[in-house]
Amino acid sequence: MAGPISVIIPTLDSARHLPRALAPLVDGMQESLIREVIVSDGGSRDETLEIADAAGCTLVSGEAGRAKQLLNGIARAKGKWLLILHPQTVLARGWTEEVGLFLQFNEARKRAATFKLAFDDKSAKGLLFWARLRANVMKLPHGDQGLLVSRFLYDGLSGYRDVANEDIDLVRRIGGKRLVFLDTEAVTSADKYRYAPNAAASVGMMARYFLGADPVELAKR
């Protein structure tokens, strides 16, 4: 029987990362959680499409741009649940058990869930602290944490918009009260987070948040 989840992965020259992202999804297929894995590509020139095809993914090609690619992939999705994953994100072992429990929750379709951000570089503890602080305090998880959302809630919010920071835009409309933070780690590279503000700047950002500043604008900074 087909699972309830459609996984959508936006790719662009992602051959180096994609095999690691796909590997944990095998458990979801075997345990009847995942119905399909859709790779929505923006014009890769490496082996991304060959890797996705060999893994049995559904391939969608279109204009580059993560929001556009997500919209294209979701338009093809048949599952009652959407799991948005970046190609650099690797779900930790045991993710299927926790997601399975979440889906059994009576009000699950009115909620969305995200995983716990983790880095593959264990020395980047400072970066991880501030990245998690934004996610947990401001209720604005990073796209690398993945997003599990029911089609019911996604459609009710009119889904992704073709804007920059499309992940922040959607999570902001979901709202912190409808967002569940799972314990399973979503492991990604620390490299893209090395631009993060230093401790003093981060404390200042949190202070502005609690004083009423727009969290979306703060997150963009």
C-alpha cells in the first residue's frame, strides 16, 4: 500500500549530496510511510538526474529557483503529507518511528513538524547553538531542518509563494502554535551557517525579537 508522504527535494547540481539524503528514505519506503520521492530539478549539469532516476525517484524539471522548484514538485505530489527536504539534509536513524507517531496524533493534519538541526562538523557548536536558538525561540526553523506538513494545512495556507526565503514565509504563516519540533536530527553542512552573527549580535537580535521586531526580517538578516 502506498504511504501517505510525498517527499519533495529541490536540486541543482546536487550529485555530491543527494545519495546521502536519499539513503535514510529507504526506511520510509519499506515501512509504508513514503509514497514517492520527487526530485524537482532546476537544470543540473552534473549526475543529479541520473542518481535520482537510479534511485527510483520521480523527476520533475523546470526553471531554477527553490520556490519554483518546490511548487513544481508539489504540483506532482499525490500524498496526503508533504515532506520538504533539502538535498544536503540527512535524516538521522529512527526518523520513521517518530514521524509515524506524529502522524497518529488526532490533530496532526492541522499541524506541521520539523526536525532538530544538526551539523556534520562537530566542532561548530557555537554556530549550532545560535542556529537552533533562532529556530526554537523565534519558531522559525531553517529549511535544512526539513518540513513535514499535511496537504490539508498546506493548501489551506495557499502553499509556498514564489518569493525569496520561501521557507521562512511559509513557516511564518503556519505559526509557532501549529509547529511541532521533533527530536530526530536533520544533519546538514555547517558551511552555509558560517555567515551567522557573533554572540553579541545574536543576543541583540533576540532582544529585538522580544521587543516586537518582525521575526521574518530578523531571520533574513
